[in-house]
Amino acid sequence: MRTKIYMELFVWAAIAISTIGCAGVKPQLSAELQREFDTPLYCENEGECKTMWERATYFVNSNAGFKLQVHNDTIIETYNPSESSPRLAFSISKEPLGNGRYKIWTKAWCANIFGCQPNQYEAIARAKLYMRTGQK
């Protein structure tokens, strides 16, 4: 009897671990989106940085599952996700590199162990693509 109980516990534990393990796996992105995800995003001058920042604001307002909490010249950030929510929260920041050049960091996350809706890796890639090109 004990062996059967241990065996059932083992099976349930294995199922739980495999399910949770899948949540952290990065999905297969298209070649274009994978390139965007992997490539750092920079703006080189005041005009380009202003355009990218306006696009970042629009993207977060249009795609985040939560309202903006902070929005200024260097940070765009939503409220954190509510418990177990698959909706995305965002944080986009500008790191000053000097001479009007900035590196733009983009983060997206949720609070659901089964994954985010939409997927956070794809959302980051799409955000970077939109900031860089204006292409949705």
C-alpha cells in the first residue's frame, strides 16, 4: 500500500515539475523576432531617442496588462502583475552612455507559473522592433 502511495506521489510530482519547467522555456521565435530579442537597442541622438521613447510609451500602453505606474524621461514602468496573472507588466529604461547616446533596456514579465499571455519573449522582441522601426 505504501509503495502505491509513493508511486502516485512521484507521478504527480513529475507532472508538476514538467509543467512548471515548461513555463520558463523560451518559445521558438521567427528569425526576425529572435534577432530583435538578441540585439541590444540603442538610440544615437535626441531626435531618434525621442521617437523611440514615444513608441515605447505607445507600445506599453497598448500591450501591457497593467496601468503605467512610472513614466518619465528615463523609465516607463507598469504596476507589477497581480498574483497568478498571465498578463504582462513592462519596464523600459534608458541607460545614458554619453554624447546623447542611450541603451534601451526592455523587460516584460507576469506572475503566472504556466506562462504569460502574450509570451514575454515575443513581447520584448516586438517592443524593440516597434521602438526601432515603428513596425507593429
